[in-house]
Amino acid sequence: MIPVECYFVLSALLFFIGVYGFVTRRSLIAMLISVELILNAVDINFAAANRLLYPEGMEGMFMTLFVIGVAAAESAVAIAIIINVYRNFKSDRVDSIMEMKN
């Protein structure tokens, strides 16, 4: 059986990769993928904490399902926004959105 600490290490690794990707990328799609990595890290944490604290309970699993549902809705809205930005500016770069301020 895999120790719970390995899940926490994997979760931390995914979280920091997602934060790094969000901060360094300029493409809206790459930023969306980075946010999804962060949410997946949260899912792993919920499941691992549930297994560690309440091995017989299912609260962490239900929270994981809730976060997956919210992530799916967030992705649908974000992709719709990215498509509209691409139609207006012919680019999916963050710099093109900054032109809307001027």
C-alpha cells in the first residue's frame, strides 16, 4: 500500500507546477491548464486527508467530486471567454486582453 505522505508530496508538486505555469505563461489556454492542475492537487489533498483522518468516512471523496464539478463548470466558462477573446483579437495571449483597457 502507498503511504499517505506520498499523496501529499504529489499534491504539493502538482500545486507548485500549476502555480509556476500560471505565473509564467502568457497563453490563456496554458493558464487554464495550470489552474486545472491546482484544482487536481486540491482533489488529491481532500482524498488523502480523508484516508488519513477518517479511513471509514467518505467526506473527502464527496468534496473531491464537488471540486471536480466546479472545475468542469469553470473550464466551460473559461473556454467560452477564451473563444470570444480569440474572435475579437485573433490571439489567445494575455497581452491582447490588456489592449481592452486602453
